[in-house]
Amino acid sequence: MFWTLYLYELKKIFSNKLKPLVLIAVAAFLFFASAQRYFGVNPETNAWKAEHLLDGRIMDEDFFAELCEDSNPDPGAMWRYAKRYARMVFYYNESQSIYHSSVEQESWTADVFYDTRKRVIGELADEFYLTRAEHEYWERMEETIPKPFTYRSAQDIENLRTTYQFTMTVTCMLIAVFLAESFAGETESKMDALIYSSKYGHKYTVAVKLATGCTFSLVMGSVMLLMTHLPVLILSGLHGLDAPWYMVMQFSNITMKAWQMLLLHTLVYLLGCMLAGLLVMMLSLFYDRSMAAAGTIFMIVLFDLFGNVPTHMRVLSQIRYLTPITILLNSEIPDMRLTKLFGRFLISFQTAPILYVLVGLLLIIMTVRIFRRRYG
């Protein structure tokens, strides 16, 4: 009986013939949006492949001396992304309300690079209102990173990282559209009394709907993420997965490899998709109106994209930084604030999965209780 109802719920999700077309159109859009950065680029001379030749170079005085002397205007020049990486450190200023003097390219040295990077990390710690314990934690982390750095090409990884937030936003909206009728559909079609009064109505309905919604959200999220990852894999490859994360985010002193951080990104993304699905279904039951459920999700997404909580409001802003869309924000600055759990400090990408699982369980409990009160 469970599988019969499960298949019925899946068919109901795709009952509108336009929905599969919408999915195909959105998937194609994500694919081409991710691929557009490679359009018109000569694969023999493009910058990221030329820049791969720098892999393994020690970022010492000789490295920066060559970087300073290079003035090749060719966009496919070998040093293009190495200079971009250095500028992110040297010229970091008003974009985050942190001011210090810029350093001209001719003055770049290894000592200035590492000193500037360390100073900016300290400024970020103040900007995020870190506690003394957090300050000390990141200082210890910075000391564990061997210097000078070994340069690694991480442009492909950066291209992947910048797709997560956009994909999360689009996927949340799709989930809202497709699952908004999960409970409200029966009420709007006047079928709720008949279905919920059947022999298996109360025993299986909530479990089947929640299982179907979670499965759909997970599959939807996986497909949409694949659409943004495939162009990078096909058109450029995945060079740099074993690069340290500070080669992707210049001010990070997290000692993880790029592939480990991308796994955390993916875990947060997929759990965020399931959380969005559970929230839509709970709202569908609570409102008994599919448009109201979908509209609420759209409002939450808009707030997550454009809303703001002042950083000095420590607790609220930290919760804000842990929402599925914000945590995947295409920012060059990592959220340095930590969560202490069982005597250990967790970074945001470790805290978020735990939080999402707990909130997801709460949403399941709320959905079951609302259903029993209404139809029990």
C-alpha cells in the first residue's frame, strides 16, 4: 500500500504537463549559464590552461619577482590568474568596508604578500565581531599553514564554487512550485475528506507525502547541481581538486583540500534542498492553499538573497549566515565565526548540516501534529 500511494504522489507532482517542460527548460538554462564563461575561448590558449603550468611553483621572492615583471596583455597569459590571486590580497579594501593602502604591482614581494594577508584576516576577525577564543583559534590555524605557499591552479574549482548559491536559489523556487500542492491539492480539489477517511488514510498519508517530497527534493537538487557542474567538467576539467582551500578563497586559513570543502558545499546544498521540501509541505498543510505555500517560500528566498542583519547582532547574524542560500553565497570572505559543540569548534559548513537535520526533524513533527489535529 505504501508504494501504491508513493507512486500516486509522484504522479501528482507531475500531473501538470507543463511541469516537465519547465524542468527541462530550467536545467538547460543552468547548463548554459554555467557554460557561458567558456564561450568564445580558444582551448589551446585560454588562461586557466596556460596558468596550470604554474602548478607546483613556490610563492617565494622569485615567484613574486617574475609576477611583478610580467606585463603580457594577452588574456591567455600564464600569469593571469596568479596576478588575480595576488591582487585579491593586496587590493582588498572598500568592498567590505575594510580600508588599507593598495600596493602597486611593482612593489609586490613575498613578505608583503604574507604580511598583508595576515593583516586582512585579523581585520576580518574584527569585522565579524569574533570572540577572544575565536581569534585565538584562527591565529592557531594560520600558524599551521606552511609558508611560502605552493601555488595551485584552482580556477576550475572557483567556477564550481560560484554555481552553488545560484543553483540553490533556483532549486528552492522549483521545489516550492512542484510541492506546494502536496497537501493543499487534496483540499483544493475537495478530495481530502475522501482520501483521509480511507482505510489507510491516516496510517500512510503523511509518511508517504513526506517521503515523496524528500525524494523529489533530493533528486531535483542533484539534477540541477549536475547541470551546473557538467559544463566545467566537459569544457575545462576539474583540475585543482587537491589544492588547499586558501588557493580558492584567498583569506581562508582552513586547512582542508578543495575537494573536501566542495563536498561540504554539496552536503549543505542537498540538505538545504530537502529542508526546503519539508518546509513547503508543512506550509501546504498549514495554509491549505498551494499558492500561499509557494508564495511564502518565494518571500523567504527573496529575504535570504536581499535581506540583511547587522554583523554586530552576533546571534541573529550568525543564524542568518547559516541559511541554505546565504551560506553558499559567492563571497570571497569566509564566515569566520564558529559554533562550539562537544568541546570542538565547527566552521559554518560543518554546523549547517547538523542544524538542517534538526530543523528538518522539527518540520516533520510539526507536519504530523498539524495533520492529526485536523484529520484525526
